[in-house]
Amino acid sequence: MTEVRTITLARLFAEFTNGDDTGWDAERAWLIAQHPRRLARIKAEIENGNFPPIRLDLAEQRVVDGHHRIIAAEQLGRDSVPYANAWDGSEWWLQASDQGGDDMKAAS
């Protein structure tokens, strides 16, 4: 069963990597430049109460899923985000909200 908790963005940015070791400033800039429509869609979803937990690798202290949701929450002025253990045995990736075909032209 998935246990959902919350983590402050300040703690997340300080203690967890974005997973590819480019750092959060580079990750944020890339997502804003490459996926503005996806971020806008995710912000609207968050404002409408749809905020699936981001997925953290707690042992390696890295974000596995939810990079777009993190930046969208930050842009909305949120202090914290919901999270769950990425390796809790659930098949969470089948419903990951960050997936989608937004901004395909910007990404190419």
C-alpha cells in the first residue's frame, strides 16, 4: 500500500537530487524552457486538486518521478508537495501525470 506524506520544497531541493546530477537550477530552467504547456496543464491540475505524489528514492535521495509537478508547485507558491516511496511495490508509473504529449515541438 502506498503511504503518502508531504515534504517541503526547501527540504526536497536541499536533500534530494533531480536524478541526473545537473542540479535543480538547471532542471527548473530546462523544464520551463522546454515544457511550458505541460507545466501550465499540471499547474491547472494541481489547482483543481489533482496532485499525485512525487516518487522519491529515499535511500539514494533522488527524485524518480514528479519533476514537472515539483516545478509547477513551486511556481504556484506551494511550500510542500506530496510524496511516496518510489519502490513501495505499487505500479505508480502507469498513472504518472507528468507524462503526455505537450510541448513536442519545443522538445525537438
